[in-house]
Amino acid sequence: MRLSEERISGLSRRIMDLLLDEEHLDLEIDEDRFGVMLEAKLTQLLHVEDEIDEEASAWMHQHKPALEDGSPEFEVEMEKVKKNIADTKGYVLY
């Protein structure tokens, strides 16, 4: 995963604080519980991105073996494959 557990936890806390400070949330559950739920969701989304990356890499090596890893052509094709996989899963990559 691209982010450590500590970074995910800190990011979750900042998101929650911002949403609460700007009054975008009116929690009906405990803030700590919401923080745990938000952290779990962020972790889940990052795992989905990891799965997409792994699937795209495997697809590229199977279907485009002539392209050298890291080359501009490889990267362009890789992004297309990742987008297609993400679309299939109903996920939006940023």
C-alpha cells in the first residue's frame, strides 16, 4: 500500500476534523467510532487500488511483453489497462 497505517490514520483524522469543523457532518455516532469507520474505508479503497495495479501489471506482462517496464509506452498502456479494470469494478482512479 502506498500509505502507512499511521498516515492513513492521520489522514482520516484530518478529514473527519475538517468535515466536523465545516459542519458538513452531524454525527449520530461517537466521533471515535466514525474515525475508525473512515480509516477502514480509506484502507479498503487503497487495497482496491493495489489490486487494480496488480491486475494491470499482470495483464501487461501477459499481453504486452514487448513493452519495457517503465518506458513511456508501457506507462501509457498501463494507465489505459488500469482505467479499464477500475471501470469494470465500478471504481474511479485519481
